[in-house]
Amino acid sequence: FLIYSFLIASCQTVQGQTLGFMIIDELGLPPIEAQGFTAVAMMAGAVGGLLGQWGFIRVFRMNPRQLLRIGAALAMVANLITALAPDYWTVVIGYTLASLGYAFARPGFSAGLSLAVKPEEQARAAGAISAINGGNVILAPLIGILLYQMFRPAPFLMNAVILGLMLAFAFWSVTLRNAGK
């Protein structure tokens, strides 16, 4: 769960940190003029995340195993959409769908880990997940920006590869495969 959570959270951080740069470049506007467009994209992502966590998870009664798989798959496809986006609105759609995917994956690994440990290990498990979720913001933004400077779609393509590997890992790993059982 810690490997999965670190890599998923890192992908989310890379995508969020490069979003503004991509919008500036996509629209060809100075940064100050692109702020409103970036805000719209970020709000759309927030709506996607909230819709996932407050809506879809409850309505469809998704379990941790489903959340791990669907979250990684959706975020992977969304990063490909973002990488290949021909215009601003496609970037917004890609970011919104990725936020929905991350909104599934995050409670999937948190709940999955919680259910996988004994009651007396709950606090340590929660602490480990919290540390992982904070730890990814140390290097992920730097990696994302460096990749973006080399080749605009690179951070999103890297995310898609990592997310694809996490999707496979969610099927391959006995622990993740049995999450919530």
C-alpha cells in the first residue's frame, strides 16, 4: 500500500504542479492573464475529486480493491488525454478526470491499508500513509517541471506509465488484490 500510495500521490502532485505551466503555454498568455484559466481548471479538478469521494464511491458502494484499480486506470487515461491535449478545454477535461481517478485511488489505499492491519497497528498505518502523502511533494514537483521543460507532454506520459504500472500492481500484488476482503 505504501508503494502504491507514494507513486499515485506523486503522479497527482506532478500533474497539479505542471497544470498552470501547461495552460500558460497552451493559451500563449502571460502568467498573470492565464490565472483565471488555471483557476477554472483547478476548480473543475476539485469538482471531479469531490464528485468521486462524496458521490460515486457512496452511490456505487466501491470497495478498496475497486478504488485502487479504477482510480489508477482513470488517472492513467486522463494523463494520456492531458499529454495529447490539442486545446485548453481538453486539458481541463484531462485534469478533471485525473482528479476523479485520484479521488478513487486515495481512499482505496487508505482504507485498504487500514483493513489490512491489526487494530493495534492502525495508528502506525495511518501515520505511514500520512507521511507518504506528504513526502511525495518533496521531489515530484521538481521532476515534473524538469520533464515539462524538456518535452511538454513528458510529465503526463511519465504519469501514465507509472499509473499503468500501479494498475497492474493492483491486480498482481496479493495484498492489493485482497484489499477490503
